[in-house]
Amino acid sequence: MKNIGFIGLGIMGKPMACNLIKAGYSLKVFDLVTSAVESVSALGATACSSIREVTEGSGIIITMLPNSPHVKSVVLGKDGVAEHAAKGTLLIDMSSIAPGASQEIQAVLKPKGIRMIDAPVSGGEPKAVDGTLAIMVGGEQDDFDEAMPIFKVLGSSAVLVGPIGSGNTCKLTNQIIVALNITALSEGLMLAERAGTDPEKVFEAIKNGLAGSTVMNAKAPMILDGNFKPGFKIDLHIKDLANALETGYANGSPLPLTAEVMQMLQTLHSDGEGQSDHSAIMKYYEKVAGIKVRRH
């Protein structure tokens, strides 16, 4: 079993690293937030103070970072992964970034003999904690096969979608559908509330029908409770939709609904809701309608 270097111990990375430790993997961990490193090292990981330290001696490097510039900096920047990883190292980037960025990074790593797959995830903090994430992968079959035991610890499913960048294209597709689902849910429950019908009973009535979804089951109770503690933050969804719009424009894909929801999210960010869960899309409707949708 190869030693794993894990870089990025945020809202998703921290529970993922903890699950790998619990499964018996030997981890070296690094994050700019030292308290996160200390927390994970308390479970048995080796705390590192630099990217170089976490990279050297690790046959597999996992990165879980906010966006494309962060991954480029960690991997390609001064004293980054590319400088210190041994030939044959497998980089598993589980961040959600632009597909083109994954391809750019791989183009630099390949001549150095460093392998890479992009493997973004869906499921938010709850599924990261439970180890039931959905993992979408771009890369070579052999590298995917090597990473599969790790994916089985972190997720309930892992699918090789295509070549490098395909995992992030799949994740952007996922993020469009999730954002539009939450928006549709919010719009529908607001209609129920304004029409004088109990939105909780509406949810119970429709959740097992055609409109039902994993998104609805996860987000409707949060909306009804007024609980917008982040499992996935609005600011992160803004980042993902920005990458989706950029990718769509580059490839000629029409994304009118995505652009509309992006404006709603940007409004919420301006209202100070950027760190709220993306179920707070309902707050956009509440602001416009002048009433709240909660349990009666």
C-alpha cells in the first residue's frame, strides 16, 4: 500500500483524509490552516509543514483545493508537487476545477513521468463524512484502477468518464443540475406558501413522485427548518457555475438557465450569504416575495 500525501483539509478534504486514516492508509497531510493539520494528525496522520514535505516519499498525492488557481499553484508553483514528486507518482486531484485547467496541469506533469487523474466529487460534507461521495474521474484506465481502492473508501460510486478533464466536465454538469434543482425546489415551495398550502405537506406529497430527487430530500428539510449551515457553500457553487459558464462559452454550449441562477447566487453573495449552504437559494425568493418558507 503506497503512502499517500493529502493536500487540502477543508470542509471536504478533512473528513476524506480522516476516512482514509480509519481505513488503514498511511497519510502525510498539509494545509495552510495548521489547526486542520493538527486535527487530522491527532488521528494518526503525519503533519507536514510544506508541499515538498508532504510530496516526498508519497507514491500517491491527493489534492482537495478550492479552485483552478489553487491547484495550479500547489502542483506547478515554486516548491510544488511537480518539483518534488518522484517519477511514477500518481496525482489524484479531487478538487472541482475547470476541465481545461486539469488538461494544462497534466500536460506539464506528463513529461516528468508524473501521472494524473481528475476526480471531483459530489455529495457535500455529509457524504464526505459518511464516505459515500459520488466520484467522477478523467484519466487513463490503469491509473483509475490503481486509485479504485481509495475511491471505495471515500465514495459509494466512482466512474471513469473519459480522458483527463472529463471528470471535471462531469462535475460541472452535476453542479448545473444541482443548482437548477434547488432553484426549482425553492420556486415551487414558495408558490405553495404564497397560495396558502403547507410547503412541508407539499414536500411529503411529491417527494416520491417524478419531481422527487436526492437534492429535494436533502435540501427541502433544511429550507423548512431555516437551517442553512453549509454542507456546500454558495460561494463554492458560484465558483463551479463560473467554471461551467467559461467551459460552455468555450465549447458553444447554451447555458441560459445556469446564467440566470448564477445571478441569483451573486445576489445572495452580495447579501452576505456566500458562506451559507446553497439551499439558501430560497432566501433569494424570500427576499423577492417578502415572506419566509418554513414549517407551519
